[in-house]
Amino acid sequence: MKAWWSGLNTRERGLVGTASVLVILVILWQFLLVPAFTAKADAKAELDLASARVDRLSEAYGQRRLTGNLSQALNSGVPMMSSDAFKGAVTRDAADKGLSISRLQGDGEESITLVFERVQPQQLFYWIQNVETSLGGQVRRLNIEQVGEGAVRASVEFERGVS
């Protein structure tokens, strides 16, 4: 290799060096930069899609709640439960719907806070609707954050309905 390189004149060495630099640049561009830019664009598109989906679900949930479709439990004669029975029923219902509760906090006699680290938004809103209509709970606070792949992290605080 040394003999070949020493046999080249200055012009040929410059051309070989320039060609080597261009080949390295093309390899870096093709195998590092293009995939990185593509992954970033794909992640942004996925985030925008998931954010729009959560916005649509939140809006639909709010509209249904305003029209009274979700709070019929208080008006339909759902029997009043004790605080412990309400908390047990809410956690049982979450487990029955396939929701994995990460943290559970009882903030006093009348409320319960459940935290879900990774849940599908449709499944979460279906469960919330069921708690409101069949158990008489009311959402006091709801926090939702995007975690990727269409899933969300959610914290839901329910208060026991009053008759």
C-alpha cells in the first residue's frame, strides 16, 4: 500500500484524497443523517397525530358531559355507596376494563385519585364514562400527558356522587 501511494504523483494523491473524503461524506449522510432526520420527522408526525386524537377525545368527552350523557348516574337513582365501597368499586372497575393502576391515593373521605402510567385514551374515557354512569362518581380533576405510540399517562381524581 505504501509503495502504491509513493508511486502516485501529487495530483493523483489529491484526487484519491478528495475521492476518499467524498465517499466518507456520502456514507455519513446516507447511514447517519438521513435516518436521524427521518426518525425525527416520523416522531413529530406521530406526536401530532396522537395529540389530535387526544384533543378530539377530550372535546367529545366534554361535550357528552355537558349534554348530560355522562352524569346520568346522579339523576338515575344510583344507590349511594360508602367511601370505602366507592373506592373499591372504582378500582375493581378499572381492573375489569384492563387498566393497570400505577398509583392509588385516597384524598380524604369523598375522593380517590388513580394514576395510570401507560393507557390507551379510548379505554380510559370508556372507563371514566362507566364510573360516572354506573357508580355515581364525578371527575374532579383529569390530567393527561402523551407518552408515545398512541398511549397516554393519566391521573384521574374522582369524588363520590352526593344524593
